[in-house]
Amino acid sequence: MRVIVYVEILQKLSACGWSSYRLRKEGKLPESVLTRLRQGRPVTTDTIDTVCELLECQPGEFLRWEPGE
């Protein structure tokens, strides 16, 4: 199974001033999405778009593909 891995996504958001609290309070990302990111579970392309907007970056800066077992 192939796997997409989030590379320090929450740490990168936090370094840019986007704490979990602020993300929820300002309606950028709901708690359910933050939980999925913490657990490394799939998220929608809309979520990836939002993260790119917040970090002003490309998806490749926080997503990595790894071959599965």
C-alpha cells in the first residue's frame, strides 16, 4: 500500500503563527481535520489548498509519498 505522509505540517503551521486554537477559532480548519492531520489520515484537496494558502507554499513542501509494504 502506498502512503502519503504529512511532513511536520502542524509544526510548520505553528511556526507561521497558526496554532490549533487559532485555526479553529478563525474557521480555517475544523478540529476533525486537525485530528486527521495529527493521525496521518487522508484529507481532502480543499484542506491541502487551505494549508498551502496559510503557509504560502506548494504541497510538496509538506507532503511526501512513501512506498508501502
